[in-house]
Amino acid sequence: MMIEDAKNTPDTSPHEPLSIIIIDDDESVRVSLKFHFDDCGFQTSSVETAEEALDLMKKAQVDAVIVDLRLPGMDGIEFIRQASKKWSNVRYVIYTGSPIASIPNEILSISSVSSKLFFKPIGNLFELSDEVNRLISKS
């Protein structure tokens, strides 16, 4: 029922549906999150690396990015540093498997970054999609 409600909620943004990128080097995580966000009515892309996400952001309108911290090549923190300078209107949510992870103050000071840190595995994916919706509605 919650999925239907999310799909039937009118989108008041200038572009429909809302667009997100999922960055995670674990394919099963990417697929799971993509299915969830697709079911919630988002236009969802998923990539394995931060570099791929930066390339995608150059080509397409993006409303939010779900970022893993530990990635091959550029890590999630460096991705947020770079991306938030170029795309200040995009919202960023960190989703990590590291039990000792924290968000550096420098990153928390960026208004487009969620102060909530999500740990894998998350029991209720709606907590994550609710946070994405909350951040986007703030813009």
C-alpha cells in the first residue's frame, strides 16, 4: 500500500519524475535500491563508481544521489566534495556498510547533504526514500 501511495503522490517539481543516482560497488545493493526507488516512482540510475556518477550528472538532470562511502577509485566523501561544488541543487544521502563510518564535519556543513547516515543492511528502505523526499522538498 505504501508503494502505491508514493506513486500516486503528485510531484510538484518542474521535472517529473524525480531523478536519483545510486552509487554502490555492490551490484546486489544497487539492484535492491533501484527496485525500491523505481517502485516509489523515481527515475533511478545506478552506477558502480563515483566517476561514473559524475559523468552521468554532466548529461542528465539529477535531484539526489545515494552514495556509498567505500568505492573503487574516488571514495564517496570526495565524490560529494566535487559534485556539491558543481551541482549545489542536488541532494546527497550516505548509505554505507562500514559500522564505524561517520560524516566529516566539512561534508555535514554542505546544506545539500543529509545529516542522517544510513547503514547497510537497512531494515526498512522507506526510511531511506523518506529522507531523499525530505531533502528534495527542502530545495
